Amino acid sequence: MNRFFYTFGSDSGFPFQNGWVEVHAADWNEAHEKFRARFPGRHENTVNCSFFYSEEQWRRMDPEHTWHGYQCYVVIE
């Protein structure tokens, strides 16, 4: 199982502000399906977040230690 990360800025239209959701899935398709099931897009064919990252991309950015004031809101298994 892989970890995928969906981030949010300060837009009040996002499910959360200034943080992220972690999704455990086999691949990007499954991750997007799980995320969209929990947090539907505001517009057709969109994902309701600022950005999304693979586990490798996330590890290189190290947001747990560099994004002060941000937090993980939900882990979707």
C-alpha cells in the first residue's frame, strides 16, 4: 500500500484549511477515488484540494517539519 497526500491552503471551500489528508491506496487512481468519495470536488472532474503528492515527493518536501502551523486532518485507509 502506498501513501498519497492531498494538501489544502486557506481557501474556505476546501474541506480543511492549512493542512493535508493522507490516503493509503495501491495507486493514484485508487487514491483519487477514496479522496473524492470522502471529499467530492467542487467542480466536475476536479479534486477538492490545492495539490497532491506521492509519498516520495512528500518525503523530499518534509512538510511535517517545515510547514509550521499545518497538520494532518484525516488518514483514509
